[in-house]
Amino acid sequence: MKNNKGKSRSLQRTVILLVLDALFICISYFGALLLRFDFSIGNLVKLYPEYLNGFLWSMPYWIISTWVVFYCFRLYQGILQFASVADLVQIIEAYAVLIPVYLLGIWFMQLRMPRSYILGGFFISFMATCAIRFAYRLIRFAFQSRQAKKNDLGDVVMIIGAGEAGRLLVRELNGSDKVNAKVACIIDDNPAKRGHFLEGVPIVGGRDEIALAAKKYSVTRIILAIPTIRNKDRREILDCCQKTTCKLQIIPGVYQLVDGSTTPGKMRDVDVTDLLGREEIHVKTDEILSDIKGKVILVTGGGGSIGSELCRQIARSGPKQLIILEIYENSAYAIQQELKRSMPDLNLTVLIGSVRNTSRVRYVMETYKPDVVFHAAAHKHVPLMEDSPNEAIKNNVLGTYKTAVAAASAGVGKFVLISTDKAVNPTNIMGASKRLCEMVVQMMDRRSPGTSFVAVRFGNVLGSNGSVIPLFKEQIAAGGPVTVTDKRIIRYFMTIPEAVALVLQASYYASGGEIFVLDMGEPVSIDEMARNLIRLSGYRPDIDIKIVYTGLRPGEKLYEELLMDEEGMKETANKLIHIGKPIEMDDAAFQKSLMELDEASRSESDRIRQIVSEIVPTYHYKKEESKQ
């Protein structure tokens, strides 16, 4: 039904254009003829009736030939509200073709008319054709401008970037009757563009003038329209924007625009990831493909933040089979349904089970014979583990040990542990448990030559379950306050897809025993991140939304480290992945310590922290907190 309506409107528009073109051709040439006789119709009729007859005789030819040429140049298929320079070029090309067509008609009809009639009529009809095509847009623009002035509820927009993307965005916002917004000014760092106009909108200055221009033009929304911008420049510009109270938005990246998956008009709100200020991390996808394609892959904890993204990227790499082992059925069901929808041909097996269950883990390994195991199953919340330290040991340490032993027994080729920067000089039981996991992996690598055991260590990932960003967003949505433990606290951050891509590439480099350390860039102030998120949500920190400092939680550091002093650092082919040298240890003594940990945790011993500190000398804890 809608399609028929659209065709009907298109036909009506074409008929109107045909009639208007015919009418204005007549008016143009008759006007040129009158101009020749000083607009005296009497003199024309009485003294030169042959000119009037020539006009009437030539008009059908002029009109029909013009229709045909215009149709060939698609001048009846354009959308008038979006008439542009490209349409003007088509009109010029059409009239260039009409010159020989008209000359041929003059010769064929043996037309004897004044040269001013032929040249003047041709020029006036050209101007009339342009006016017809552009009048609709001009009238519509004037009407919308008048409406925008009357309507105080619409957004006043500032666009950053006077390039092609900015131009398209100005046209889309100012030319649409479905968007209640008006572009008031444009910002561009190119000094040569300042003082000029883009689509009728003034370019008022560079990034230093953002705050001043926003106040001058009463801007309510700022849109960053530079798809090729570097992350460092994006952060600096957005920092300038945050000095205003405007809502911030950004257009998609250049690759999304090129592949047609989106348009400049499909803006998104600025997210805190845009403020990290480092370039996007890239990996060698051919190396990841060669390590995954055609193999059986097992992901433990596949329903978690890291685990589920591992599953997504592995699934896209063409494994022979992907097996997900997850204890939480809701998480397992969610990733299962997602992968079934997005990749229906994927050979997917989703199993419920705990890595703490020796029999279950052994059964999974022996039954499915995975080539590679990504071990992401773990308890990771620092404060919760401080209150339940024995559970951290049962799940993280002993779960890793049981899974690693089962993998070695089943002949798994590669075992990759997902670790954390909190394992370095740990001050909490969760970090200490992950350091023990790394020690398990290095011990198992020495004891099981048939399996390469490695660990990948990285910092916080943005948006993961329990991370600060979702917590801050919830607190802002509730009206505050936003809680920050300490104003000085800093953390390394990476997006989940970036972290997982580097994990997969580190797996490719693995030969056995390594602890891979991911380069997380520069650390970020948590306090500044909270303030940025408040501003991005349209509020003012400490005014609209309060920030409350609660003090460091038990076991929490002001800053995290990625490498222990004795580990050293070695680069890989990917400069963002480094290798920490394995630390020598007594495997037999460590094996006995694991048995002691197993017994102590199962008996809910309140000495668990003391036992851990004896095994991990870099772990320090407060003695009064050692009760379960």
C-alpha cells in the first residue's frame, strides 16, 4: 500500500515538472521575443507577424526535445528537497546537449528568428529550469527557518567539523521536517575556513572557541562530525565540549560510513570510551584465524563478560566446534541464543557445570577433546571475595588446577588462563587467588609437555559485569550520589572486544609457560571518569549529581601494576602484547601447598589468608581481616 502511494506521488511530481518545464520554455522564449521589441506586443503583431508564427511553430519542438533530453539526464527523477550541486551539473550537461538539438531544429524548420530570441530564450529557460529545481528547497528552508524561530523547544546544534560529513549533517538537520533541530554554528580547526559559511551556517572558529560559541548561540547539542578523527584529538575536543552543559553526540567512524552500514545522520551519544584518548587496538586477524579455524575450542565461564565476547570472536573465526561450559544457566542461555541467531551454522555445544567439579570437568575434556581451552571461569569481585575468601580459593585456584589437570590428561594442545593485573603484588584475596592460578599454569606447563599452558594478564575492561561504568550509570540514573572510593585512584582500562582480541592473538604466540601482559595504555583517573560520565549524561558534577568519596575498600589499591619486578619484559610481534619471564619455583612444594589450600578452603578455615600469604610472598593483608 505504501509502495503504491509512493509511486503515485512520484508520478504526480513528474507530471508537474513536465508541465512547469513546458510552461517556462514558452514564457522564456516569448519573453526573449518581447525583449527584442521593447515589450511592445502591438509592434510584434503588426510589424513582424512572421516572428510570432515562428515562435508558435518552434515551441512544440523545443518542448518535446527538452523533455526527452531532461529525461535522459534524469532531471525528472531527482528529489527536489535535496537538490544540490550535482543536480546543477546535470542541468548544465542537459543544456549542453540541447544546443546542437536546437540548432538542428532551426535548420530543419528553416526558422528565421532574431538571434536575441534564440540566445535569450535559451538562457532564460536555463535559469527557469534551475529555479524550478531549487525553488522547492529554498521555500522549504525559509519555512523551516521561520518555524524554528517560533519553536523554542527545538535543539540548537553546534557541529564540529566543516568537512563533507559536517556538510551532509547540516543538510540533513536543517533540511528535515522530522528533526526538531537547527544548526546554528560550525567549529573547525582549519583557520582558512573561519569566517566562511557551510550550507548557510557560519564557521565560527576552532576547538578553543567551543565554549564561547556554545554560549553565544545558546547551543543545546554538540555533534562531533569528523569520522576520520584520531582518538587523541577526539578526547581533546570532547574535553572542550564538556566545559559546556550541552548534550554531546558523535557520528559513526569512517569505516561504518564507507561500508554503508550507517549514515552521518545516525548519531550516537558520546560514551566514556570516546574519552580514553588512545587509538583503537588492532590485531592480526589472519593469525587468530589460523589458531582457531577448524579446531575444537572450549571456553569455561563462557557466559560472563569476557567469556561471552571470547565466544563471539571465536565463533566468527570458524572453529570446528565451540563448547561453552558455564555454571550460571541464565548466562549460558543468553549467549547460546545470541550465537544461534547470529551464526546459525556454528557447531555449538553449551554445557552447564562448575570447574570445581572434578568429575564434570574431566568428562567434558575426555568427551569433546578440545584443541584449545580458554579458562575464563572465575570469581572476580574484590569486595565480595574479601568477605568469602575460601570461595575465591575453591573456584579460582582449585577450579583452575582441576581444569588444567583434566586438559593435560585429555591431550589439549593449548590452555589459556584469563588473569588480571590484580595478581601483581596483590593486596586482596581475589588478586592473590589469580596469582596462584598463574603459578598453577606455569607448574602445569613444566609437568605436561604435551600441552602449552599460558596466562594472559590485563586490567579493567569497560562495561564488564561489576565494573565501575555500569555502577556509575545506575547511580546517575537514580539521581546520585556517585560513589568513588578515593580521589587519587587510577586504573588501566580497555574495551571488552579489544581485550579479547588481544587474548586470542596472545594465544597464537603461546609456546608454553608465558604470562602475556597486555599494554593497557595510560591509566585513567576513576574520579575524572565519574565526572565525565556525569557530564555526558547532561548533569553538572557536584551540583546536579554529587560525588561522594567512600574510602578504599578492603584489599583495594590506589593503582594496579601489570608486571612484578622480577618478571622482566619481552616484546612480541604485536607491540601491545608483552611476555613476563616465568618465575622459578619449587613445583613439588607448590603441589603440597595446593593440597593444603584445598583442605583449608573445604573446612572453611579462617587461616586461608595466612596460608595464601605463605605461598604468595607478594600478598599482604591485614591480620584483623583474616576471619571468614
